[in-house]
Amino acid sequence: MNRTIPALTASLLLALLVGGCVSLEAPARFLVTDRSGDELKAITPEESKLWVRRFDDEDRGGLEFWKDALKSDLKDNRGYVLLSEGPATDGTGAAGHVMTLETTVNGRPVRELIAVFVRPGWLGDSLWVLEYVAPKDVFDKEVASVQGSLTTLK
């Protein structure tokens, strides 16, 4: 009996399962509170929030579609103000897009950094979204370390 085929099949299945797990080196002061297969959540003592999620994209919308969809929803439907945006790269080398936005919550300015990456796959793409939310003054102190952690997203 040829053992190469079952071993190869098992290796491919393991690669598919492990490939979908979220991995990120959270910045200093962030405590990871949840690490499941498709998401990671972290928080600071000041309650800055970092959330990474992976979604299946069987329709293969692509980076331009998801970038525009997120921007449109946040600006037009939720009242966010876009402060800056630009290209980004994650820890796998996948191209992405990062946006910094601002809104007001309970009379206080809150900033949000959203990064979106699209990774191609056999049966469909996967969409990876990192969100970092904090009060404006705290955001300004932590944002550089959060941006640095994008390169560890795998």
C-alpha cells in the first residue's frame, strides 16, 4: 500500500486548517483576551481595543472592492471622518489597505485604524481585518505600535 498519498492528504488538510488561524504579535501593553481560529481580541488597561478577524470570501471581491466597501460604510452610513489611508503589507506579504478614521462617542473623539488584507486561496480568498479603537489621546500614543504589529499578522 502506498503511504505517500494519505500522508500528503493529511499534510494538505493540516496546512489548510493552520493557514486559517489568526496569528499576531500584539503590541506591548495589549493583553490578548481571546484567540480562536478566526479571530484575536486584545485590550489595554485604558480599554483600547484590538480585534483581528478572518472571513471567507468565496466570491473573490478583491482588495479594491473591500477597501471601497469598508470606506463607504464607515463614512456614509456611520458618520466617520476619514483622516488618512494608504497601502499596507501583512506578515505573509499580502497587499492591504489601512485607514485611520475619527468619530464622536458620548461627546468624546474616538479614532479607529482599520487594515484590510485579501489573501488568495484555492476555493476562495480570505479577508483579514484588523481594527484598533481608542480615545483620540490614547490612540495617538499607541497607533505606531499597532501599525508595527501589522507586519506580524499571519
